[in-house]
Amino acid sequence: MMDDFKRTYLCLCKEACVEPQECILNQLRDGCDGNLRKRLDLSTQSLPVDTCAILGKVLMNDIVFTELTLCDCMLNEEGAKLLLYGLCANTTIQMLDMKGNNLRAAGAETLGKLLRHNKSLKSLILEWNALGMWEEGFCVFCEGLRANKSLEHLDLRNNQINHQGVGELALALKHNNTLEELDLRWNNIGLLGGRALLCALQQNKILVRLELAGNNIPSDVLKAVEQAVDHNSECQVAMRESRTRSKVLTNEIQCLKVEKNKQFLNMMGVIDQQKEELVRSGRTVAVQVGQLQEALTEKSSIINSLRAKVQMTEAALTLSEQKSNDLKEFLEKTRMEKFELKERLCKELKNDQEDACNREAKLTRELNTANGKNMELKNKVDELDRRCNVQHDQICQLKQELANVTAEMKQRILQTEERLEVEKKRCKQLLDDEETLRQKEMDQMNAHQQETERSFHDRILKLENIRIQLETELSRLKAAAVTNRAQAEEELIKVKNQIRLEEQERLLHLEEKLHVVSQTRDESQNRCTSQKQTINEIQAKNNKFTFEIEGLKRRIEELNEELSGKDQQKVAEVNNVRVELQEQIGHLQTERIAQEGLKEKISALERQLKVQSCNHRDAILDKENEISSLLEKVRMKDSEIIRMKEDEAQRASFLHNAILSYVQSSPLGAQCTKK
């Protein structure tokens, strides 16, 4: 058993990836070495939470240890919880020592659950734990103590229990019927707590030891509590003495019963002897009467046997007729049931077929509608694809048109630039020509200057006027060229802006169209997927319905096979019953023939009996006189036996009254009468 405990402990440690505690292994090793002690002592050992959880699981189904010592282990709340939860289901541990573990509210609550669920714990030591500091936890502990039915010793020393905690404890003691020893020394009970305990002791008559030193309780309350505890102890002692006396009295009563039974047996032996004598005397008479009656009994037995045979045959005939009627009724019932089953199955088959046809029709309609929708969706998808292709072609054409427009614009720009260059060249040529003409005229004027200064002076004035005109024309031509160039550049900018705007508008329009087309394509794809899902669901439903129809068909076939098997069995049973009935009828016919012969023999024997009865009647009358005399003697003996029985009954009543008087005179009887 210890090896099993050790094995389970090591397995749980391995599963939880926790190193086994050396102190626990040493304890188990000492137990395995041959020590028969039932105590697991883990005092002053530091037990982590994982070890407490594993110990709780091991102790849950343990049947080895009866005592568990956990003194000064300083368990934390979680470890104490896990360990005490394991002990709730334990059925062997009778003593638990948890001294100096500083248990708190959670520990007190788990102790209450332990006391509520554990059925084997008899001693619980909780010294130096300060349970009274946590009112709610201590209330749960007291409720567990109230419901406990096995605890006999409870040690709550140095737990800082105040008068409120003692009030809860007193309420628990009022309903507890097993606790005999309670130690509450060195707490803070006070006057109110002492009064609460005194009130609890007025109802609790089981508590025989209550320690209250160091609790600031007045001396009068302490004396009253001691008197109540002493009274409980005296009552317990009196109860034990009364139990011993009752055992002694029961033994004496059993001895008296044995003696009385012996006397009764002796009296019955005497009565039996007298009866044997009467029987012997009656046997001699009975032998004589029996010899005379043997002939009559033989003949009457023969007659009775014949009558019994006749009655048996008649009863057999009636039974066979009843069996045949029952079988006919059973066959009719089976036929009716078979007919009803057939009608029911036919109706069910028709209903199933109609349902299947309706389902198939619905499924075909749904499939047709789904196929139509799919075709429509496919046509829409094709149309959308065609539209996409057309729009793609339009986009390509637009791109080509844009390229052509850009090329034309580039060509126009080049042409305008070439025109500007030609005009510049022409202007330069004009300027050059004018300059050459001017130079020529200057040369001529210089040549003719000396000849005619006046003419030249006039001519110079004229030429100056001409030059002014030419300069104005040149400035005008330059301004016109600049304005033409500016106009051409403005036209180019306007054309470029218009082309850009048109391109942007076209691109936006195409993007919108593409977005719409993509949305329509996504919608169509979603519709296609949804339609595919619906088609798959419909196909799955169709498959389910086909499976159901196949299952129903199989069930119908199985039912038909069962019906055919039952029909065959019933036919075979009916044939067997018919064969048995025919055999019984043959036997009954043979027995009837035999009975007719027996009836003839009975009539002959009756005639002989009449003759013999007349002969024996006189002898019987003589014997009846002798029997009447013997009966009178037997009556006399019976009266003597009745008188002896009455004497025995009087003696028994005297003994019963003596026993009752003895029991009433004893102290146990006096207590019973008081109650």
C-alpha cells in the first residue's frame, strides 16, 4: 500500500514537472522499510504550492495513513486550499494537525468545506493560526462544524477568536452531536462569548471537556460553564452505566428466556409422551377400523381414480378446446395486426413516396431555377466581358487618338517654330537689304556731297525722313512679330491645356467606367459564388434526401423481411399447433374408448359395492359404537391437556409479572418511567 502511495506521488510529480520532496520520500521510505505506522509527519517542512497540489491529489484516494501532521509548515493560502480539497474525499485520516500555519480566510473556508464533506476525521488541531481574525471565513468554518458528524476533538488555542466568532461557534455546538472535547484557551472570548457558550451547553449534552483559560471570562461564567460541562460528563457516565446495566438486564432476560424455553420444552415433552400413549391406544383402534375401511378405501379409491381420470380427460378436452380457441384468436389477432401493419406501412410508404416526390419536384424546380439563374448570370458575365473588351478597345483607340493628337500638336508646334524661324530670317534679310541700301545711299551721298551740298542736304533730310519711316516700320514689324509669337505661344498653351483637360476628363470617365465595370464584375462574381453555394447546398440536401430515401427503402425492405419471417414463424407455429391438436385429439379418442370400458367396469363394481355395503353396514354400526366410546376417552384426555396448558400459561404470566416488577425496581426502570 505504501509502495502504491509512493508510486502515485512520483507519477504525479513527473506529470507536473515538479521535483519530489526529500522529506516526503523519507517518510514513505521509512514506511516501506517495515514500519507499520499510519502517520505522515511533515512538521517544520516548507511545502510549495505544487507539492501541496500533488499531496492533495494523492491523499484524495489514500487508504494508508490515519494521521497527518503539518505543524509549522507556514503553508500559503493556495497550498492549504489544494491540500484540504484533497482531504475532503479522504476516508481514512482520523487526525489532522495544522498547528502554526497562519491560515487566513481562504484556509478557514476550506477547513469548513473539509468538515462538511469529510466523514472520517475525529481530531483536528488548529493551534496558532489566527482564524478568528477573518469573520466570514470563521463563519464558514463554524457552518462546517455544525454539519459535521464525526469530529470528536477540536483544538483552537491562540486563534484570536472574539465574542462574535464564539457566538458562531456556539450556534454550531447547539446542532453538533459528536464533538466531545474543545480547547479554546488563550483567545479573546470575554463575557459575551462565555455567555454564548453557556447557552450552547444548555442544549449540547455531548461536550464533556471545554478549556477556556486565558480568555478574560468572569469567574461566575467560568464556574457555570464548568458545571455544565461536569453535568454533561456525569450524564455521559450515567448513560454509559445505563447502557452497561441494560446490557446486563438483556443478558439476564435472555437467560430467563432460555430457562423458560427449557421448561416449556420439558412440558411439551411430557405432553408429547401423553400424546404418544393416546396415539398408541388410538392406533390399536385405528388398525381395527383401518382394516375394515381398507376395502372400502380401495374400492372408493378405484372409483375416485376412475372419476379423476374422467375429469382429467374432460379437463384436457376443455383445455385443448380453450387452446384451440386461443390459438384461433391469436391467429386472428396476428392476421389483424399483420393487416394493420401492412396498411400502416403502405400508408407510410405512400406518404414517404409523396414526400420524396414533392421533395424531388421542389429540388428539380430549385435546380431548374438555379440553372436558369446561372445561365442568366453566365449571359450577363459574357455581356460584361464583351463590354469590358469593347471598353478596352475604346481605351486603346482613345490612347491611339491621344498619341495622334500629341503627334499632331508636336507637328503644329514644329511648324509654328519653323514659320517663326522663316519670318525671323525674312526680317533679317530685310534688315540686311535695308542696311545695304542705306550704305549704298550713304556712299552715293558722300560721293555727291561735295558736288551739291544743298541737294544733298535736302536729300539727307528726305533720307532721314525715309529712315525714320523705315525704323517705325521695323519697330512695327518687330512688335507684330512679338505679338504673333506671343499669340502663337498662348495658342499653344491653350491647346496644351485643352488637350490635358480633355485627357484628364477622358481618363476620369474611363476610370469611372472601369470602376463600375469592376463593381459589376465583383457583384456578378459574388452572385456566381452565392449561386454556386446555393447549388452546393441544394446538391447536399438532395444527397441527404436520397440517403434518407435509400434508408427508408432499406427499412421498408427490412420490415417486409421481418413480416415475411414472422408470417413464416406464425405459419410454422400454427402447423405445429395443428399437429399437436390432432395428436391430442387422437389421444383423447383412445382415452374415451378406454373410459367407456372403464364406465362398464365401474357399473359392475358399483353393483358389487352395493352388495358389500349392505354386508358391511352392520359391522360398521358395531364399530361406530366402539369408536364413540374411544372418542369419549380421547375427549377426556384433551380436557386434561387443556387444563395443563392453562396451568403453564398461568406460570408464564407469573414469570412475566415477576420480571416486570424486577425491571421496574431497578434504577434503569425508574429512569425509563420518568422519561
